[in-house]
Amino acid sequence: MTEPIHLAVALDGVGWHPAAWREECTRPREIFTAGYWARLVAEAERGLLDFVTFEDALGLQSTLPDGVDGRTDQVRGRLDAVLIAARVAPLTTRIGLIPTATTTHTEPFHVAMAIATLDHVSRGRAGWRVRVSPGRTHARHFGRRDFPRIERLPAPGDGPVARHIRELFDEAADAVEVARRLWDSWEDDAEIRDVATGRFIDRDKLHYIDFSGRWFSVKGPAITPRPPQGQPLVTALAHARIPYEFAARSADVVYVTPHTREEAAAVVRELREIPRDGDPLKIFADLVVFLGPDAAARKARLDDLDGAEFTSDAAVFTGTVEELADLLEDWRRAGIEGYRLRPGVIPHDLKAITRGLTAALRRRGLFRSAYEAPTLRGLLGLGRPVSRYARAVT
Amino acid sequence: MTDSTGTPRPARPPGTAGGGPYGPGQRPAGRPSSEPPHQRPAQRRRAVPAATRRTDRRGGAGAAGERPRKQVHLAAHFPGVNNTTVWSDPRAGSQIDFSSFVHLARTAERGKFDFFFLAEGLRLREHKGRIYDLDVVGRPESLTVLAALAAVTERIGLAATVNTTFNEPYELARRLATLDHLSGGRAAWNVVTSFDAFTGANFRRGGYLDAKDRYTRAAEFLRLSRTLWDSWQPDAILADQGTGRFLRPGGIAEVRHAGRHFTIEGHFTTPRSPQGHPVIIQAGDSDEGREFAASAAGVIFTRHATLEAGKAFYADVKRRLPKYGRAPHELKIMPGATVVVADTDAEAAELAAEIRRRQVSPQTAIALLEQVWGRDLSACDPDGPLPDIEPDLSSDIIQGRVRHGDRAALVARWREVAREKNLTIRELVIEMTGRQTFIGSPETVARRIDEYVQADAADGFILVPHLIPGGLDDFVDRVVPLLQERGVFRTEYTGTTLREHLGLGPAPGPDRYLDPPGETR
């Protein structure tokens, strides 16, 4: 049997086109309400998608690589993504929930406990999209570090900005290492409730993680018992060599941005050559999608409203769901195992994915007709890891 | 919780909000003009709904010359990690499974409580250098679990204890504002500080803070959070699809702050939330803590459990409010309390004794004795007499728990009580560490809670159940209806936000937090 395709959607505001909010079907006023996010995730779950991601950043949206642009004609403002994911968790039962959380200015301990808690409240459906925050603008929201202004991304060559970004990914790798150790720091059977000895836990099954690195040291153990999945899913978006290496080293799933099948094959090859421990990295491709027979015209109209042609780090697809299904099938032969689709306009393009695309893929035998696992790792065919500390002699 | 010490009155704000590409530099909005002038407490008390007023006679109020009855406020504290929580009971459930949180929060909401409260602990406690294993341990990250609870509750407030020492204002302010958005205006923040290197070992900004600096850090943190919350005008979002204006020009002010602990500049990410600011809770009884609460908090969570101590504390704190331009109803005083309810007073007393026994297992008795004595006493028999061993007052045998008071005096008192009452170690520890506040039949408990509130020893209580998750079931089923009959507790929520439940009025604008005129620090 053919391996099925994994499908996810990336949720951001009312869609990825900066003028999406001008479409009548959108609800731009509601993006700061719980009900809005609950409806979107329910729609994604109705489509049996593997997971949704929630965009986030420690600063306002901007058309500039580093700095606020002062524009009042695009959506500005966000809620914290981890909390949105937690808010929708009790209202859903099967779909994975992957919020973005930044490693650059945050405490690894807090982020790790928040993701572990998301895994508890969702009963094993949590993931983490790890993100770095390279710019001076966000750094000044914290005032702890003096960062260079980023003029353009990706940063050219081996200049100071490229070195700075490499350091941020090294720090992110340390943050993920801390999180992974903390998630393992309670063995699964640490809680014993032994009335005879008066002990609630077997403290030999709780472990100090004793992480010491260049940016932080974390003693441990976690304050939160081991999450239901053992290790919530770690994911990252990667466009270049440095984040590829980070993803291969630290993530379970990587989102890449090829624009052609050839580029897809090349990035898969490059990623597979990077040494890695454990399960193979799951490679997803990101695509911004405008779907329907009138997709190109819709996008052109939005481009007009925004005053610029919309382009993206990811390939921008306009066409019917059958045409998109063709493309996904084609890239799959280049080694892409799943897709994270960024709907151009929400709800229009989201519904086209959850209702149209999934049906098209299902007719081809490439997509599930029911959820087959209760956890996010399970949906992706990943097992529940044993705590690294359980293997050690204590 | 790692610490819950008071923080002092904030200094004059070093921060400003204005200018930048999104703002012409005007000050953020102050108090909305629709806000009524401060009500005097007596006026507020008269506004008891007719449906509840009819039963006033039961409590004896309403006679000529007597003041109307104050309304009781109630909160539910999900048990933290100490020996209040009895885990050995067969009915004890998980302390981490989400269903336990749902059960307790929904029970409290069924009882029309004001809010659900979570403590914080950022490092597992240690005893004699090893992780303490006798109490319930393991808890979620507070804001994340409260966001999830917002989905399965509709009205009850959601309060998180979050440390100012191991967080940054920009990030925490947006998480709190997010919780307020996602709960429709039900968020509260119990502002605590910590300075110990023990907890700091889990954080990049580590245990560097001087004890005295943590107060100034907390004050500056809160002031800066308020500046961030105020930086989006309430009407900043137009989202006008026709004209293409998403933001109103000038709707987001740039925040610039250069203070002793924080230097930040930029734009906040999150629109003004339904409550404007989450409700601020202050825990701790120190003089600085009282002053901070009087200047800035909506609720003070105290430990004063006796009627006389409660009255003195209440009077002292409320006396401090006028110099901050605040009315007495703007700060609710809510001591922590435990409740044991049974059919009769005698049965409740018996049940309370049994709970205390379960809270102090033989192993816990020795461990708590070791914490007071500061030395290893594992050879002692918990059912035997207090050993004739001198304490080691220089040693702290437990880490991660706040110590209150003078330990030498504590040892002397324990010795005296053991001698006078001829108690074994376990009996002594039960005697000295019992935490029960209200014990009795539903009628007794309702009457005593009402008495405390009417006597101005409290505005209500934060109830700490000894059992997860069903520890408040009896209270809600049997005591709340009696409080309602007495006309001192709501029968339905009348508002949707926590500020409305607490009767605090709208969130103040930035002008409300200046030092009183003519005062210098």
C-alpha cells in the first residue's frame, strides 16, 4: 500500500495573503476571540488533518525584516499561540496542536513546561514549532541583548548577521535539548502513592537534567510530570543550511519551502545527508494555497488591494484541489512526506483543504478516512519514547 | 509556591507610552468616561438584588440602624504541593490529569465562586538534599492550564500565580492579556517574587537578585505591564473591509521604558483585553505587601485566619486605600481557608481530626519536625515523645518552601506544647500544623463565614480543599445554598468578567498608579 500523505494547515490571522482580511468571508475582528480559533480548528479536525500550527512572534507583524512598518492596512496584533492551542484543546479530540514558541528571549524551562501542559490538556496532541527571533526590534522588547539590525533575510554569506543567526539556532538547539531532558525527567512510573512508606513519588525516578550551556543552565527536574506523548512533537521551519542542521539535530518534523519538484528532491537529499540520532526526520513542504477554479483571479484581486504582488518564502499555489493533489502526489515522489498548507484566505481556502483536497487525496488512496491514533506522534507513525533516564542505571 | 512575599508601592513610572510609527504620541486612554464615580461601600452594599434581600432577616440584618449585609466572595484554590492535600484517601484523584482541574473549576463555577486559583512552584522542593517525596508533587504550567479551563467554564475567574523574577514583562504581559481575551475577561494575576538561587537554577536569569531588589523588580514589572496593556487604545482595531483600514492611526502607542530593572522599547503585540488589565492579586502580609496591595491590587490573599487578626489586618489594609484615590470596595481581602463539613458539628470535628491525621503521616511528622529542628531526626519514633535534641538553627533542611518567622521561638513553642499536652511527635505536628479554618455542619460553616465577612475580618475566602478533585463538592452542595439563603452570596453571576464578580469597577488607567500627592519614598 502507498504511504499516505500527511496534511497540516498553518493558521495565521485570517489567512496568509496580507489583504485576505478584505475578503467578505473573513472575520478579521474575531481573530482575538477564542470562538474564532475554536471554529478553525474544528474545521481542520473535521477534515481529519494531522495537525494545525499557530503562528506567533514576540512583536508586531511587519513587512520589514526587522522593525515596525507603521502600516494600518494589514492585520496587526496577535495572541500568544501556546495559549490559543490550550484554549482549543478541550474542544477537539484527535487533531494535533502545534503552537509557535520562540527560544530567543524566553526561558526554556517555562516553554518546556507550557508545551508539556498543552500535551496534558490535549491528552497527547501537543507539538512545538520552535522559532528564533533574530532582529533588533524584538530584542528591544526585552532589553537584555544587543542584536544587529537585520537588513534582509536570508542573511548573506558568512557575514556577522549569518554568524548571529547561527548562534541563535545553537541556542534554540540548547533550548530543545533542555525541553527534551525535562520531558524525560519524570519517569512514567515515578508517582507511586505508597501509603505504607508515606511516599507519593519514588524520587529515584525523578532526575536532575543538569544542563549547562553557553546561554543558560537548567537544573531540573520538571515541575510537570511526563507528558502523555513522552516527547511532544518538535517541529521547525527551515529555509537554509543552518536551520536544516538545527532541524536534523533537534526536531521530529521539518517544514521546508521548495518551489519546484527538483528543489524538493534537492532539499530532501541535503537533509537526509545530515547525521542524526533516532527516528528519521519527517519532511513536510510548506505551500501557500489559493484554491478553486477562480483562485488566480482571487489572488490577483487581493494583490491589487494590497498594492503588491504577494510572494512568500514558500511556493504560492493557485488552482483547483485536483491540481493541488497532483502536485502533492508529484512532490511526494521526491521524498516529501507531508504538507503544511498555508491558506491564502481563511475560511475559504481552509475549507477547500478540509473538504475538497482531503476528498481528492482520499479518492487516490493517499489520505485517511478516519483518525487512526489518539496522539499526534501516533498520527505521524512515531512511537512513544522511553525516558532517556529510565535506561540509565540510577 | 516558591514565594509569595509582598511587593512595595511602585515607584513613579519611568516609562512612557506614545509616539512611534503607530502613534502620534498621545497618552493612552485613562479611565473610560462611562465609568460611574466611585461608589461608597455603603451604597454598594445597598445594591443587593431583591431576590436575595428578602432573606436578610435570617441573618438578623435589616433592622433599623444596622448596616446592610456585605456580600461574600469565594475562590477555589487548586491544591498546591504541600501536605494540605491528602493523597492517601481512596477518593483522591490525579493532581495533573486535566479532568481534575475541570472537576474542581466546574464545581466552583456551579457554586458561583468568583475565581479559581493556581499557585506556582518553579522547582521541586528538597528535604535533606533530596527531592521531597511525601507530598503531592507535579503541577501544570498555570497559564496554559487556565487557557484550557476557559474552554470548559463560562463565568468563573481564572487566576494564575506568576513570578516576576523569572519572567520578562513583554512576554508575561502578552500571555496574561491573551488569557483575558480567550476567557472573555476572566483573567487574574497573583504577582509574586522570588530571589532564591535554588529556584533560579532552573532559569537563564538565575538567582542573582538581592532580597531587597525583588520588591523593586516586581513593582517595576507590574507598572511596565500596565503600560503595555494600556498601549493599545480600546478602539485601535477598525477592521473596516470597505476602506481597508485595519488599525486606527494612532491606535497603538510605542512603549519606551528605561528603569532600574527593565529597559524596553517597542510596540506591544496584543490588543487591549476585555478587562483592560487582568485583576491583580497580592499574596503576603508584610508591610510592603500591604502597601503594594493598597496601591495596585484588586484582591489580597492573606494568611490571617482568626477573627481578631483578620479584623486588624482588614482595617489596616483598607485604611491605606484613600491615599491612592481608591475606595474600600476596590480591594477585596480574601484569606486562605480550609473547610470541613459534615452533618453535625460533632461529626465534622471527628472528620477534621481524621483529615489532620491523614495530612500528617508518620513519615511527614518526622519530616516536618526535621524542618523545624534543622537536623536529621529519622531515628525518632513518630509515635514516641519529642526527643531531647537541640535544634540546629543555622541549617535549612528544606529548600523551595518559604519559611516564616523566628525558628528558635518556634522550637520553644513546640516544646512547650508537647510538654503541656503530653503529645507524641506525630500528635504534636498535627497540633501545630493544622490548617483547618471552618469546621462544622453546613449551617455552622455558613454562619461563621458570614460572621467573618460582616465583622470586617474578610471580604471572603480562598478555599483550599484537602482532596483533589472532589474537595469542594460538599461545600458547594451544602454550604453555598445556605450562604445564598442568608442573602450574602450571589445566586447567579450578574456579570461576565472577574472584575464584575468582585465588584472592582473597570480597570484603572495609568494615572491611577501615581504615588499619593506630597509623599516621597
